[in-house]
Amino acid sequence: MSLFDEVIGGNDLKKLKELNNPDVEKIVKEYTELCKPKKLTVISDSPEDINYVRELSVKKGEEVKLSKEGHTVHFDGYKDQARDKTNTKILITPEMKMSKRINSLPRKEGLKEVLEILDGSMKGKEALVRFFCLGPLNSKFSIAALQITDSAYVAHSEDILYRAGYEQFKRLEGSGDFFYFIHSAGELDERGNSVNIDKRRIYIDLKGNRVFTVNNQYAGNSLGLKKLALRLAIYRANNEDWLTEHMFIMGAKAPHRDRVTYFSGAFPSACGKTSTAMIPGQLIVGDDIAYLKEGPDGYAYAVNIEQGIFGIIEDVNPADDPVIYKALTTPRELIFSNVLVNNGKPYWLGMGRELPREGYNHWGQWKSGSRDADGNEILPAHKNARYTIRISELENADKKLHDPGGVPLQGIIYGGRDSDTSVPVLQSFDWNHGVFIGATLESESTAATLGATGVRKFQPMANLDFLVVPLGRYIRNHIDFGSRLTNQPLVFSTNYFLKDNNGKFLNEKIDKKIWLIWMEGRVHKEYDAIRTPVGYIPSYSDISDLFQKIFNREYSIEDYNAQFAIRITKFLEKIKRMEDIYGDEEDIPNEFIEIMNMIKNNLLEARDKSAKDIILPEEFA
């Protein structure tokens, strides 16, 4: 008798057989024999099965119930708090071309290593076999996903974040056209955290449509369907003439208009992505990952591959993020991770109230002034603490969240984290210039990834960490995708992080609503714009009028000039950085190079004409 036959019960085997899918059975058997769990549980779409997973996570101590109904908290290990870029690698074969910036490893070598680490990694533990759907059910966007994990927390998180897919697998009618993910937290310590983090591995096998992840629990490394599936889908999309993007999807609503205008937006982590998608008065379809395909009417249609949010919780407070804050502080099913817990209540950095001076957090029993073994101060909650919640739980969820046809995009927003160059909002000259804007995004690093903070990072389309095709090919596919659309979305950039010489932010956090409403109006040709060397910016009269209408607030010409002045040298420095970066890449499209040269010449001509380094908007009007 095989190990598989020993560890699977009759009802679980029945559920597996009912899928009538030989590939599924083969994969489950293969990794049961490799990982060696003591029990194998197959989870269907039934409420009873899904509830079993939720209760198992609490029973195992992977989650702890909090005082509000439905709230639980999970703690990752002290050194397992963010995406591990170093040990996340793309497995490639000799004929596969990759950009130098993509962390890759020969496929044969990587498979040998990770399978050896996975061998016996589930000993003494229960393995859960899960079925999900990326994208709405029964849709041209749908991709089925199989997950095997020994973490009930991971499985519970996926129940919140993704659509149940057991029935979707039945629709495959035996096809092997699905992604699959193998995860093990590995050996655990007394807190239930992964021990062997030196052997933490996250390997993406593009050829095999699969991901292996071991010796970790942080969701960004362990939830295969999230950023790991993003890589598999990018690879597929770039071979099938559609786009997989690190984008939110939202329905923008101007307070004085009776319409919904759909936007998608790509922002690097901690650059305002979720808070933009959650601006009060707007509708949310998704906050993280989107599939884009051409529709029969010439529009780009987008779907959210997820149904939930795994959001950064730092600075979520009632003033700046009232919709999210209300959801996080009222009874409903949600998971907090790596926050501070005191008396059954969660606390996080920047929540708008004083935090307790002691409690329990990702470090363990904590009190103010605690330091780790290296002498580093331990904050009450981690800066990358998160919350996991269903979008349908939010009062601003869009009714098209699960629409199998997706929503028509009329605008795309690219947002970075830039303290000294870019204006708060800008519209591209055309589609190709919009691709250029996305491909030259930069961001100052934050706590969402391991490593130093405050470093300027190149982040094309906010997707560099997840690219699995050469940059030149990726950009070419964007240009070509737009060329096939007869109703192209307008493309915008935003920057919420511009600072003055004293390091003070020039914008208030809530100002992003003004920039959004201006973009929405531009889609419908309701606002004029000023042409500058780098794109179209709003006029002072339109923006000041919006501040008055929406916030009943005066917006001074001094603020406008400080925020929308074109900083010639800073933009030229950015162009030089992009020339260096893209000069080191192969097969960059000529259209991209032409746009870069055009912007550079525009800036030089503007400086020669004005003899100034910082040019106010009125000089371009």
C-alpha cells in the first residue's frame, strides 16, 4: 500500500475521484509521497469543508481568535515578514530568455534542490488539497488553480482571497490546463513558525505551470495563488496576446455625475495602491492583480483574479481610509497578521490612536523598548503588518466584482513613490507614451520587501519583481495590446509623495480623490489640460474648483505651483537613469526609444527657452 492510500480517507478519495481529472490525481499522489503528511484532506466548495479549514487554523494555533466576532490574528516568524526576493527564483531552460534583473536559476538545478527540501517536509502534519479559480467563475478569464499546503492559515487566507474552484475543476472535463502550487511551512518551532528559513525557497516553474514554496508562512511567499501565480499568468499572457498586470480595478464616480468610469492602476507596494482603490465614494473591483483582454467593442476588459484583499494595514485610520477602517473594526471574517494584540484587540502603526505599551506581537511577548538579539528596536506592530478580508464585505464593493465578462477600462493609472520629481497627476500624450510612463516607474523602497528602505527602485509597471519575460518583450506586448484597441484607455501617472525642501509632503493624503476625479473628467473630455514637456497636467482653475466642490477647501495658487511645477533637471536625471537601464536590455521597441528621446528633447527645449530649472505651469499654458 502506498503512503497516499494510507493517509487519505474514503470521503476525501471520493471527492478527488469525482473531479475525473487524471492530472489532479497524479499531482496529489506524487506530492503526498514526497512531502509525507500523516493525513490528506480534500476540500470541496461546500460550506462545511471551508469551515473545517477555518476551524483547523484556530485549533492548530496558526490563528488566534480576537474579541470581535470573526476576527483572528496570525503571526509570522520574526524573520519571515515580507517577500523574500533573494530566494524567489524563476526556473528556466536554456532557450528561455530573461532580463538580467530577473532572479533565475537553471530549471534542472532548481527542481532538484527544492524537491529535496520538500522531501518529508509535511511529516506529522495534515495536508490540505484545495481548488480555486483565478478570475470569475466560468469566464474566458478563468484559470483553475490547485493548492496543496500543510498550513491551515494559508488555506484559510486563500478561502478569503480567492473564489472556490472545486466545481471549476469539474468544468475542465479532465484537462490538465491549470496552475498548481505546493507549499510547506516545514519544521515548526514552539510558536508554530517556520524554523529553517535559511532553506526558504520560492521557485516558479514556468514550464510546469507550478510553484514550489517551502519553509515560510508569510502570505506573500506562501500563498501560491497570489504573486506567485501572477508570474505564471504573466508568462501565459505574454504568449497569448493579453496582459496580466499588478493592477487594481475600480469604478470612479464623480460626486456631481451619475456614471461609473472604470480604471485600473499599477502602484508598487506601499505606494497608495489599495488606498486609491478605496477612496471614499468610489467602487472597488480589485486591489492587486488584473487580467486584461480585448473586448468585442474595442475596449480593454479587466477582471480581478481575486475576491479579497491582502492589504498593508500601517496608516489605515478613520480620517484617511474610513471605508477600510470601518471594515477592520466591525464584526466580520478577517485575518490580521503581525499586528500588536492587547486584551484581545488588534493595534497597528498609524491607526490614529495611542497604542498599548505592551502586548503580544510577531516578536512574542512585547513591551515598549524591547530589542532583538542584534539590538534593533522592536516596534509594537510590524510595518508590513497586513489584513485579509473579502471585498464583498466592504460597503463600496462594485456589483461587477464577479462579472465573468469583466469591466471596460477607460483609464489606466501608474503611481510611484517619488519625493522630488513627478507631479501629483499627469496624463500621457498617447498610448505609447503611457506605456513609457508605466515602464519608467520608480519607487522609494519600503518595509513591504526585505532589505533597506528609502532607496529609489526601478519598478516598470510595478511589476519588475514578478516579470518572467524579458523587459523588451513585455513592453512590446503592451504597445501591441494598445494598438489592437479601437477604444484605448487614457493613461495617467500619479505621485502622492512629493516633498518640499524640508521633507514635508506637499499633498494631503485625501487629495488623491481630487486627482482621481480630474482623471475621470478627462476621460469624458470635461476638463482642459496644460501640455508640458512630460505630459498633460490640470489647470489651476479646474483643480481649485474640485477642491472647493469636494472638500469645501481653498486650494492656493502657491500650492498648485509647488506641486505642478516641472522640475527639469530632476526629470532629465530620471531620463538618464532610464537610458542606462534600458541600454542594458535587449530588444527594446523602437517606439519606446522614440518616446524617451522625445521627452528628453522636450525638457531640454523648455529649459533653453525659459532659462529656468523649475518651470511653473503658467509658462506652458
